[in-house]
Amino acid sequence: MSQSGQPDTRAEREQQHPPAGTPALSRAQARAAEARVVDARAAELRAPAGHTRNLTRPPVAGELAYESTITAPTEWVPYVYTTAEIQTHAARRGLSVAAAVCGVLGVLAGIFVIWGAPLSVAAVVLALVARYVERRSGSLWILGLLSGVLGILMAVLWFVVITRMLPAYFG
């Protein structure tokens, strides 16, 4: 109650004048409910400084313990990653790295000979797959894609040059 005698909260107003159709609490029930609230607050204050309330259930098989999670310690967290999933998320860059390596080697081989074409095609395929599979790989797949396309263009250029020169040379 405020100093003016008016209730401060909706709960206090409803305690004084319950809404129509709801059974009024007896004084004994109201005192018992108030005592439970006071006891709960007192128990929270008496808890040791480092003690946390038991807000979580014990981990089920395949789940991480609370201490090793990043999310809030609640029952309603929808999903907790397992250790294996966390390790695979961190290690998912293999396709992007392979695309970049194949693309760079395809360009280097494409400078001298037409044999860089298979590496360049592999780089383009790996880069496109890595784009959808590895969400956290950053822009490494882009390097593989661009260098693969450049290697394919160089191989096409070599093919055109060779097919134009050979008939003139032999014929």
C-alpha cells in the first residue's frame, strides 16, 4: 500500500476487491501465500554467494553439461550442441580450402598447358558445394570459385590457340 492508502499494484487492488466471479481468498489463505513468498525470498538471501539455484536438469546422453554450454541455464533452451557437433562446426573448412588450392593450381597449370582444366573444374564444383555445406567458411570458397573460372577460361584459350595453330602447322 502506498502512503495515501491506495493500492500500488494490480495484485493489491485485487486482494482488496477481487474481480467478479472469482472466489475471494480467506485471510488464512492470503497469509499462507504471503508467508511462502517471504520464505522463498529469505531462502534466496541465505544462499551462499557462489551457490546457484538448480535451474537445469542433468544432461541427457549426448548433451553437454551446463558448465560447458554457452547458452542460458534454463529448461527451455531448444537445443544444446554436443561436443562432436561443436568440433565439426569448427573443422568445416575442408571443402573451401580444397576449392582454393585446386583453383590456384588450375590457374598456375593453365598458364603453361591446357592440363589445368580438370583442376579448375574441380575447384568450381568444390566451391559451389562448400558454399552450401560450410556456412562458417567465410569467403574462402569465393577464391576457389574465381580461380577455377579463371583456370577454365585459360584452358579454353589454350584449346582455341592449339586448334587454330595445328592445322596451319601441319597443313
